Amino acid sequence: MSQIELIIFDFDGVICDSEYIAAEVTTQLLIEHGVDTTLDKVLLTLVGLQADDKARALSKLICMDKIPQFMLEVKNRSRVAYYERLKTLPYVDEIIPMLTQQLCIGSNSSLESLLVKLKIIGMEPYFPKQRLYVSSLVANPKPAPDIYLHAAKTHNVKPENCLVIEDSDHGTHAAVAAGIPVIGYHAASHCYEGYEQRLTDAGALTLFKNMRELPEILKNL
């Protein structure tokens, strides 16, 4: 494989353990709206979706006219929960400073959301604003390849010299479509039993569950 010059991290579920918190908030709010659901169902159907896709999924559960306010309430409650208990995933803060490649984030999250969460977990020095690539910067969010291709182009690195680290199948599909090697990370709280198979099926070259494994994986790619 070509030498890796740029590592593009997905954010939620790779850098920090935010997906599970948001899923808990979403589950509670759906129940308050009279929806018969569970955290497991929400984890299976709503985790990792970009806002428009999430709205379409929610339209099957609640009235369309309630969705904008519902999503705003999820955002507000999630933010409160993030300030209370959001953390980096294990060893992320140890391994990131050791990496010698260029680093950036490619996420379907909003820029505002990323900036807030990066501040909470104290990772702003490693991922300043100019290294954050979000769906609002491109025509199509993941699973389209646009975000990852935009990141590679901005850093003047060929796709084959990049590496994507993903925790979702749609993000993995995005990297594959961009022609960028991708590895699957499945250590976050929302990664239920069998979750890693979705990453393999989507095209992840290898899987790992401990961020301390990353340096060795980089040597062997």
C-alpha cells in the first residue's frame, strides 16, 4: 500500500463516545412523544445518520410537522449531556499526539457540533477548525465520497495516500467510493454485538477495538 500521508478520522464514535449519549436522548424523547421504541432500536436505525436522513427516518415515527422541534430538542438535551459526561474514547488522547501524519476530521456532523464537542473533550489543539470537514462544505454527505475527497484535495494528498478511520458502514462506504483505504474501529458504546461485520461488509480493510493498536496497523498497511 502507498505511504499514508493523511489520516482522516470520523468523529462521533471514533474520537469521542457521543453516539450512545445522543441515542439515549433520542430514545427518551421518542418515548415522550408516545413512540414504542427502545435504545437498541434507536442504535440500529438512527445512529450516525446525517440530519436529512435522520429526519426521513423519524418521519416514520412521528408527525412531519413535529420533526424540526424534535431534532432541536435532541440537540439541546444532547449538548447538556455532553457537558456532563462526554469523553474521548480510550487512549485517543494518548495516541493522537504520537502520530506523525497530517490529521483531520471528516464528519456528517455540523461544524458547530464538532467545535463544541472538541472543546469539551480537550482535543481542539489537534483538530483546529481548518482541519474539520463537514457535510455543509460539500454537495453530498456520507455515504457519498464528497467529504473525504474534499479533505484529501484540500491537504493536497492523493486518495490512495490517505487513510480513513470509521465506525459506521455508511462512512466506510464513503471512503471506499472515494478510493481511500479505510479501517474499521468498533470500540464505542453504540457498537452492539456483530457491529464489526457491518464494517467488514462495507469494505473496511481491517478492524480494531483498541486505539493503541493504530500505530502497528499503520506500519502493516
